[in-house]
Amino acid sequence: MPKKDFLPFSYKRLAKEFPEVEKEYDRLARKCHASGPLNEKARRLIKLGIAIGSESEGAIKSHARRALAIGVTPEEIRHAVLLGLTTIGFPKMIAALNWVHEAFEKGPLKHRGGD
């Protein structure tokens, strides 16, 4: 099954409408991930934290599912969300926690190597 079958609708639409941009975006994401000493688990949790801080529902769900796909446990993901409480506040942390739980219901997002 092609890797794009597991991507969110919005990303698939971007790839269809702007295939060269999507190709370069994916290449840049893979390069960013490979350009430092952090292991994949740390990178996935950091990306989740960035998504939480930016209050992006789609990114939170996507990064939670990607973390699950590489073996990060639901407990570790929930702990990462909880750490946002004293930085972003209770309402935003609870919203992120709700989105993470919705992502858990969908299950892991197949890892595509990039962002």
C-alpha cells in the first residue's frame, strides 16, 4: 500500500495540488529529523509538544498517532500533554488531551519517515 494512503486528507490534497512543494516539504522534514543527535522517540514527543503549543488539533492528532506508530506508549503521550499544563494553561491542555484521546481511537499513523 502506498505511503500516502495513511496521510491526512489535507496533506493528500496539498500533494495533489502542489506535488513538487509536497516533495520538497517531505525531503526537508526528513533532513531536519536526520540532522541532529535526538532519537526518533524524542523527536516524536518534541513534535507533539510543538503541536500542543501551537494549539493545532490536526497536528496534535497526527503527531500522537505517529508517536504510537513507533512505540511511544499512550501513557508517555499523555504525560507529554500534561507537561503543557503549567505553560499553556488548563483549558488548552485539556483540549490537547481530548485530541490525543481521539487520535488513540484511530490508532497509529503509519510512519512515512519525514515530519
